[in-house]
Amino acid sequence: MSSYGFKEVNSSDFELNYAKTTIKVRIEGINWGLNSRVAFGTTTSNFEDYDLFDIIPYYGCFKVKLKPNIGQQEQLPILASLVNAYAKPVLREDISSFVFAKAQQEKRAKQFRALI
């Protein structure tokens, strides 16, 4: 992250947060330590929390369906490779993918609401 000018900010035992001028990146343990996750947002007080897997289709022209069934530690290098391959524009403070990611979140929320 330092090669893109990010500095660690407000991290905890369960998440690492990196920020620079306008972009914040969160790497966190989820599902009680079974999985890892990368999320992006702006450095405003309301972190948008756009998942890497909602950003990838915007840049990569494919949809990610499943994460591999491996442990949290083994997921981290895979997530790092995906960030490097598909989220470099975000790391360079291009937030054009955030509109797409927000639409993906809203679509999922609508589908979930329809189930309950």
C-alpha cells in the first residue's frame, strides 16, 4: 500500500485501514475469522464500504461468483493479486467504479428484501 502513498490509519485487531488523500482501503477478517475481505471508499466521515468483488466486474468484464474455500490467511495473497490486477485505478484515486459498486450493493439489498 505504501507504494501508492497509503498510510495505515485507525486499524484494529480485526481490520487494517489504509488511507491517502481521497481513498480509504479496508482489509478485514469476516465470518469470525473464516474469510478475509477488501473494501474501498472515500476518506469522508461516511466510508462507503464498496467490496472488491463489486469493483472487479467494472474493470475486469467478468463477474466473481465464489471465493475459494480456503482459510483467511490463504485468501490474503489472492485478494492482493485481485486488487493489483483489477483495482489499480481505485488505488490511484479514480472513483469512477464506485457508482457501479453502489448499484451492485443496492441490487443485492433489493434481492435480499424480496426474500424476507
